[in-house]
Amino acid sequence: MLKKYNQKKNIAGALIKEAREKKEMTKTELSKKLELKGVCINRDELLLMEKNQLLVKDFELVAISEILDIDLNNLKNYLDN
């Protein structure tokens, strides 16, 4: 069984996209920075994450938040969006 919340596979996608665009970073650039941290997520996977169509693992979210300076406390604000 595939777990979803309100028909979404994650709630972090919008937060990730907002932070990435605020930093004027492309998905390819973010992917390269993630790879330097040992987290392999390609551009297409980032697209699916941002569209809430791909599950985001905890270690991926932590690495993304470090690169994009995301305060994960803000994630709770996206629960009902």
C-alpha cells in the first residue's frame, strides 16, 4: 500500500520549491549540491518531489534543507495546504 496524505506523497514539495526558487537555484544545481553531500537525487526526481508526486526520505529532506536554508519547523505549515 502506498501511503499518501490528501492524495500527496509528500507535503514538503511546495516548501522545497519555494526555497529553491528564492535562492534562484535550478533543480540541476540543487541536484549537484546534493550529490556533493552524498545524496543522489536527479533533476527529474526533484521535479516529482516538488509536485508532491514522489516520497521524500528523511535524510533527503535534511540535506535539501541544509542546502536551501529551510527551517523544517515551517513544514507543519504545509500540512493542510
